[in-house]
Amino acid sequence: MSFPALTILSLLPVGAAVLMLLLPRANATLPRVTAGTLSLLILAYTLLLWLRFDSTCGTFQFEERHAWITALHVEYRLAIDGISLVMLLLTAIVIPIGIAASWRTERRPSLYFALIFLLQATMFGTFTALNFFHWFIFWELSLIPAFFLIRLWGGKRAGRAATQFLVYTMVGSVTMLLSFLAIYVATGSFDFTELAGRGAGFLPAVAANLGWPYLTPGHLALLIFAGTFLGFAVKVPLIPFHTWLPATYTEAPSGVTAILTGAMSKMGVYGFLRILLPIFAPQIRQLITPLLWLSVATIVLSVFAAFAQKDIKRIFAYSSINHLGYCLLAGFALVRTSNPALLPEQYAALSGILLQLLSHALTAATIFWFISLLEFRANGDRFLSDFGGLRRLAPVFAGLMGIALFSSLGLPGLNGFPAEFLIFKGTFPLVPWATSISVLGLLITAVFILGVIQQVFTGPLHANRANFFDLTGAERCALAPAITLMFILGIYPQLVLSALNRTVIAYMHQLRF
Amino acid sequence: MTAPLSILAVCAILLGLLGTPAWPWFQSFLNGERSVIAEHVPGVATIMVTSSAIALFGIFLGWRLYGRKPISATETPDILSQLQPQTFRLLNHAYYVDLIYAATFVRLTRWSARLADIFDRFLFNGIVQGISFGVLTLAWIDSFVDNYIVNFGFDTGWRSLSIGGRVLASLQGGRVQTYLRFIGLALVALTIFLLWGAAR
Amino acid sequence: MLAWTIYISFLGAGAMLLLPNRAAKTGVRCLALFTATAGFGIALSAFLRHRTGEFFTVTDIDWIPALGIHYHLAADGISLSLVLLTGIVAVAGVLFSWDIDDRTNQFFAFYLLLIGAVYGVFLSYDLFLLFVFYEIVIIPKYFLIANWGSTRREYGAMKLAIYSFVGSAMVLVGLIAAFVAAGSQSMSLDYLAGSHFTAAFQLVAFPVVFIGFAILAGLWPFHTWAPTGHVAAPTAASMLLAGVVMKLGAYGCLRVAMTLFPLGLQPWSHHVLGFASWREVFAVLAVVGIIYGALVALVQRDFKFVIGYSSVSHMGFILLGLMTINLIGVSGAIIQMISHGLIAGLLFAVVGRMVYARTHTRELNALGPMNLSRLLPFAAVTFILAGMAGMGLPGFSGFVAELMIVLGAWGAFPALALCVGFGILIGIVYVWRAMQKAFFAEPDREAPPPHSLQPISLPEKLAAFLLIASSVAVGLYPQMVLNIIQPALNSPLFAGLRHGGWQ
């Protein structure tokens, strides 16, 4: 029997969580250091998986397959391809950043870090599972540690925000469950690859099989698609299903927000790529225009809303919606045409999506790390009007945060640029009008990010910030790898893309409509 | 301020060496072919002469207006402002581009931003709050129905049943005299009925 | 051997009553625990031994030969799973009642009597015997609630008893009618299931017997005894009541009503109020119960009422699963019986034993400021896990059950499947609301710090662990129960039901 690498990957954070809970209460530094070390060990294991990943074949690797509930055709099946690998990697990178951003948590740090590790375990589980039952377990379970992290360590209105987050996401999950059960009734399968491999016309056949007298098979297929779509649209999120996000990201502690924006939002996009596009491609084509409008709205509305905010966390919450909107735009554009001449464009778009996921994870998590450092030095103030002229007192802070902000803006040379470039290069030939409008997103992002830099770092020194101190040596050492990675990915994205090429080709080949 | 400008100027000049149409060495280098010095490039001469002329004229004008007598103090008014006040004002306000920009694009962007924010806070959020309000109302209605209609219905049913039972219970007082009295009455009624029947 | 589950419980009850009132409390409790554990052990060994799920006879003795009534105990996969459930909940209930101080021996005597009778119902093969045990269940129930209960206990106990008697009366009428119509030969299950009653007879007998049993199963609108009864009962009694006794009703629906009168589920010749068959009527009532129970639970102020109404809601799932008449739906209903038995037990234990017994209040608004998550962390974590299980979170038994029931519903009543989705959502909301208000509300800063509460004792922790572990085991590996349930559903006994067509 081959080495169960993926099961171990999901179990490592669980073990870490248990370890955190067993630590003695008294010491304050012990939980932090232990958590940081464990998260880096998990990152090392993930990198090991990366190195052993065979980039020359585009199929699933590290497969583990066992019978589980035979009465329901449920298997224990784990495997990864390039897409899953990117997700695992970005999760493994974001968790240490989140832990570093939560370094100064005072209340029950062991429980806090244990919940973060449990969250990581559920995310690993989601990204490796290939059977719906198994995948859904982790999808739902991820909400529980997230809820408690927001509720117990969050701001003043954390209770309402956390409840809204939970209920909203659960609504999407329940509709997704109903859809998948409908598919199972007609096909008898819960396996993603098997359902994806059934070809273009299977969903109306499913609908015909269910035998509803009230709806035509085509409409029933659309209904089933809508159920699953809602589940992912809430998670990414897509406007208008995004209202839970600003409140949740703002009220959660910055370390948790880093993880939410860095990894949890990617679960939604992963769902789009793994489940929605392969299985429901014909339905997406039927609804392509409204869906494209929704993604354009996501990109444009969120970025304008970001510009109007005064709370720094809220600005970047909306910015997060915007960056993932590009991924969705490209994702929908992938099924726009089956013209083989446009295949290179589709490859570019898909590679762009994956790179954008990795890049945004790194950038957004680092930005929230900086925000947590900012909050600590400012005693919890985090409105734009509370800052000013910090460049003079903390030049290194301003410089490094500036780098992270420019990366979010998409400055060439940093990791944001290749991703957005690939997305635009790929989607423009596929959906020119939508892409043209989305360029507004890039423009306004630049506007509000420069606005943030201007209001926080330049100008006259704010009266309350007289004792703002610069980054300590330890913080600089901790931030250095993240910043360096931004440069590396910006200048040499081939590092990541070379492992994904085969997967991208195989994925587009399989996408039949 | 002069030092950075000088550096920029030198770099700009050097950049001009990159894409010369007469000798496209950089394009050839990128394309991987050998470059050839073109003998005759049409249409270029006019541009080269005109642009150089304008640049030289600008340098001459600068030397003429400002180079010979450098301005000693900042309060001294600019020469051009005395010679050509309108031109000076136009140049001073940077062709009013900034003002146009602020009045149009910037104002539009700020408006859009505020609109998007209001949209988000009140429209989308309003819908979500509305749904949750609707569900809670439904829940209160159901609770009311349960307590006062369903439960009440059954409780009233049982109460009337037990009243009926009490009525019946009062008939079964357990007192022998009452039973004997009823038996006696029944006996009398039976006798009358039998006698009457026999009389027929 | 399985019959000893009944006998040991009765003997234990008898022994308990013979002990003097002054007997050492610990001795009484240990005896009760021993009896319950012995019953559980026997059930578990039988469960592990009989892997095929087919019917096997435990005892068969002539009882009243003139009427053809036998003392016939038998078990198949369904009965075995439910017997095992009873064993687990019984042990947990004894552990959670470790603190009963008032007339301890009488309490445990009634408790063990109840357990024994429940075992009897699940193991009966002769329907007269089943009815006898079914009636025996009612008596200890009444006394447990009336003597050791809390809010409005006499009213709650009397209401519960009256509803149960009405239900039993309806069942008796149906059973006697079936006995007579089958030729007054025997009341054995296979004999009655095999005698072909006329369709007209079945169309009348089925609803009578089904409603008779369904009253105990909490079918809307006959459910109002459940919230008052559960709230009034002491913790162990509510655990048994919601966990096991309500399942007696559902079991009776499946084993008696649906097995004997399968034609009662066939479509009528004409539509009444938009319904075309008893099947549709009961399915819709079940879904109404699911949504209605969940909605009402959402606005309750008393913690225990929330759980009481949640029981009504979860029982609706079971009844819907039964009405889907396909293999997956009915298997799902049985798994939900097991799952809800465990989860309801856990929820009532947390609310009644862990919280109420210490804080003496069940008002959610009063519990909030007490900062219970800090004072009783074990209770908070247990409630979170139990709540997650109750709202159908994957990984626990509730999810598998709801999944299978919805699958069955998709095949049979697609529109109702969507309503069930809505019900699941409300289920999530009310559980979360109760949990937040009780454990995680903002602590009242002006109030004096509350005196520290008694920590959770070892018996409570053991019992909580037992119930959670069982729920997770069924949730992650339901095949171990499905292996014996599905062959049982495919047995010749359900042939009449199958001619309606397993889908």
C-alpha cells in the first residue's frame, strides 16, 4: 500500500491542535512559539509534497482509495492534481502568516491556535477529497472553528457578524447538499471525477430521470445548478451574496481575517474549478451573460465600495472581493467558447486564476499581518483618520507595507502582476466587453491603495501616533520571507506555473460542453 | 531638485538610442537577427529635424529668459509673467489639466464609491435583514398557533370531556339509597309498562 | 439471550423496590448502573453476533392458545439496532441521574421498568405481546414525571399519559380488527402480515393504527404533549422519553401499521383537499412537523423548550423517511431513530443535568450573563458537539440520516425535499441561537461574579463521552448499522410494502 501522504497531511494539523490544547496554561510565549513552529513544519511537509509532485503528468496523483459506505456509493478517495496542489500550498503559507499576525493574542492563546490548526485541517481535507460526502464533511466543519475564532476573539459586534457568516454560508451549503443529492438520485454517484467525466449532456438526462412533472428537464438542470452555484457564490463571494463579508472581516481579529481572506475564500474558487465548471459547464453556458455581469459587478462594485471606506480592514475586505472577482470572471470565460483556436487563451486564463489565487493569498494575508501590527502600535485604532506621517517614525514599516500594498495593486515586479496579466491576457479575447469594464477594477484599486499609503504614511504626523515605533528585528526577520516570496513570484512565476502546465492542459481538455 | 532632473535627462537621452529607425540594433537583438544600418529611412528626416529644432528652441528660450539673469529671490515675479501674463498663467496651472481632472474623473469616482457603499450597506444588507425578519415573524406566528390554537384546542377538548365525566360521576354517587331509589323507580316504570301491555 | 435484556431490567426494578428506603444511595445507583450496563452488554453482543439482519427467534412459548397468542420474542436488524440504542441511552441515563437524592430506589425502579418494557416492545414478534409492553411503558413514564419532574409536572405527566392512552386505544382497535379479519387464528407478525386483508379494510385500518402510533411519535398536530412532557420530566426521563419512547411510536408505525396494511398507502380513487393517498397526507404532516417544530424552537425563551420542540422537528424527519417507501428513505428513517435517540439524550442531559441542576434556571436570557462557557467549559463543548450533531453537521450521525431521508424524498416527493432543506436551515439557526444565548452571551459586567458552579462530575463526563462517541461512530461509519438494516428491510416481511415498489 502506498504511503497515505494526503491523509497524513490532513491529520498533521489535527495533531498540532491537540498538542496546543495540552500545553500548560501559564506561559504566554510557549503557545505562540509552539504554534509557529508547528505551522512551519506543516508548511515544510506541503513543500515536500510539492517537490514530489510529478509535473509531467496532468492526472491525479497521491491517490488513496478505500470503500467506505457501500450502501451510498461513498468512497474514501483522496487525490491531488495541480489545482489542489496550489490550494494546499497557499493554505500552508497563509496559516503561519495568520499565526504571526496573532502573535500578541492574550486571551487563551492555546485554544486560539488550536482552532486555527483545526481550521487548517478542514481546509486540507476540502482540497484533497474527491467524493462529495467526504468533501462536504470538511466543507461544513471548516465553519465551526472559524465561527468560534471570530466570536470569541473578535471586536464589539463580533457575535452578529459571526452568526451572519455561519448562517449565510450554511444556506449555500444546504442548497448545495440538496442539489448533489438530486444528482445522486439519478446517477448513483458522489464522485467528482466520475460526474465530470460524464460528458456534456448528462444533467438534463439526470433531470429527466428524476421524473418531475412540473419542470422541463432543462429547467430542472438549471435549478440543480443554481443550488450548487449558490453554495460557492456565497463562499467566494460573488455579489450579491457577499454581504456577510465586510462585517465578518472587520470584526474578526486581524490574524483570523488573514486566514479567512487568504485561504477560506479560496475554498469557494476551488469549488468552482473542481465541481461547478466540470459538472455544470452546459448550464453555465446557458446563463453565461448574467454570470459574467455578476462577476463584472463583483469586480467593479467592490472596488468602488473599497474606495469609500474609512476603516482600513473594511477597505481590504472589499479589495479581497475584488481580487477574487477576477478569478470568477476568468472562470466563467473559460466556458465561453469551444473554439480550439482560443485554447491558448483559455490556458492563460486558467493559469492566471491559479496564480492569482496563490498570489492574492500571500499578499492579502501579509497585508492583514501588517494591519495587525498597525493596530497593535495604535492601541486598536484602525481608521484612516487615525494615522498620518508614519513614514518618518517607521520607515522600514512603511517600506515593507508599501511593497505588500503595491503587490496588491499589481505593480510589475511583484507577485500580483503576472497573475492579473495572465487573467486579462486570457479573458480579453474570450469576453472582450466584460474584461474592458473590469479594467476599471485595476484602476480604482490603484487609487484607493495609493490613498491608503498617502493617508497612513505621508503627510503630517498624527497627534496620537507620536510613539509609533518601527518594526523590531524579530518582526523584520519574520516578514522577510513573505516579502521575498512576493518578489520571487513576481519576477519568476514560472516557478509555480511549470508545475501546473500539464494540469491546466488536462483540465481544459476534460472541460466538455 | 536639479540632480534628479539631470539624471532623468541623461537616462532619457540614452533611451533615445534604443529604437532609432536608422539602426534598429535593439529590436534585432530581441528578434535574434543581425541589424543593418539603414541607408535611407523614409519620412524620418522631417521628424528628426523638427523635434531637434523644437528642443533647441526651447533651450534657447530658457537661456534667454532665465539663464542670463538667474532669479535671486523667490518673491521676484517671473519674467514670463510680465511679458506674457496669459501664457504664464496657463503654464502655471499646468494647462488646467488637474482642475479638469478633479472636476470630472475624481468627482465621478468619489460619487461612485459613495454610491457603491450605500448600495452595499442598505440594499444588499437590507435584503438579508429582511429575510431574517421574515423568518422570525413566521416563527412567532407558528409559536402562537401552537400555544393558543393547537394546544388550546386539545386542552379545551379534554376540559369538556372531564366536565362530562364529572356530570356522569355525580350520577354514580356511590350511595346505596340513590341506587335503590333508581331501582325502585325503574321497577314502578316496568310494572306500569307490563300492566299496560297486558291490558291490551 | 436477548430476552434477558427485558428480564434483567425487570428484576433490577423489583430488587430496587425491595431495598429499604434508607439504603445507601451509592449502592442503589451502582445496582441500577449494573443492570443497565448488563442490558447494554447483552444488546451489544447480540448486535455483534447477528450480522445478517434476518429475523431470528429468541423465545416462543404458547401463552393464550385459545386466541392463538404466543409469547414470541424475535429480532431482526431493525430491532437489534434499536435495542442497542436503548442500551446506550439507558446507561447514559443512569449516569446522568447520579445526583437524584429523593427516593432514589423508587426512581431507578421506575426507570428500569421503563427500560425493560421498551426492550420488550422492540423484541416482540407477537402483536398482542407488543401491545402489552407498549402499555407497560406508560405507567413508569407517568410516575417518573409526576414525582421527580419540574415545571408543571402533574399537568405534563397527565397530558402525556392521556395522549399515550388515546394512541394505544386506536392501536388496539386496529389490532383487534386485524385479528378478527385474519380469522382469529394468531397475532403473530408474519401471520398477520401474510394475510391479505381487503384494500378497503386496509385503507381504514392503516390510518387508525398509524395515527395511534404516530401520536407517540410526535406527528403534527398531535405533538403538543411532547414539549410540555419533555420540559416537565427529570433529565433521565426526558432522555428516555425523547430518545427512546418516541421511537417506539415510529417503530410501531413501521413494524405494525406499514407491515400489516401496506395497501393503506395506495392512492385513493379521488383527491381530497389535494391529497391522493394517506402516504401524501402523512408525508406532508411530517414535513409540517419538521418546519413548524424548528420555527417554534427558534423563539423559545426556555432552554429545555428549545430542545423539546427540536425533538418534534427531528421526529418529523423519521416519519417523512418512512413515508418515502424506498429503501434509502426508510433506512434513513431508522438511522435517524438511532441518531436522534443519542443526540436528544445528549441535549437534554446538557440542558437538564449539566446546566439546570447547577444554575436552577432555564431562561436563556438569565443564563447568558452567567458566563457559562468559562464556568462549565465541558458543558459548553458538549453542547456545541451535540448541537452540531443535531443540526445535521457532517461527521455526526444526524447528517447521514438526513442525507438518506432527503435522497428518499427526492425520489418520492421532490417538492417536500425542498421544504426539508428549509427545515434543516432553521434547525441550524435555532440550535446556534440557543447555544449563543446560553453559553456565549456577553457577560454582565455590573453583576457580581457568580459563585463558581459545581464542576462536571465523572459520571456525567463518561455518559457524555459515550453518547458523542456513538454518534460520531454512526456518522463516520454508518455501514455498520446499514449492514443489518437493509437486509431486514428486504426480508419477506416487508413484501407487501415492496409491492408498492422500492424505488
